Amino acid sequence: MDTVDMDKRALRIMEGWDPFSVGTGEYNTEANDVIDRLHDIDHPSDLAKAIQGIYESSFKQWIPLEKCVEVSYKLLAVKYEAKHII
């Protein structure tokens, strides 16, 4: 899997994540920001904190870190598979 495929799979994960129950398709900017950070972050807690900050900055609402950790593990699994780490 190359980086483009990784980004597409990560985007599908983010598109399916609706932390504020506003409906899918409402988080395009945030999803792309998260994917950009995914390229630089390898630890689930660090990625979760980045996700939390991105969404809080945009929506002025806080997401519990545990929910962000759940999605960070999914994203990192895609990244590790793309880089043949697992």
C-alpha cells in the first residue's frame, strides 16, 4: 500500500467518525488535518491529543481523549500496514 492508498483508507475512517453527531461529511477540513498529522505521529496517545485539539479548535467543543484514542488506533493500524510494520 502506498501513501495515497493509506490516505484514502484513513480518510474513510475519519469520514465514518462523527464525534459530535452532526452527520457524516461535516468534518472534511478536520479529517484532512488529522491525516496530515498521521504522517508525523506514531504513538496513539500523541495522535489522539492532536485529533482532540484539531476538533476542539474547529468546533469549540471538547472530545474525551478516550474517543480520540479509539480512532487513533484505527488510523495507526492503516499507517503501520502501509509501511509494512505489522
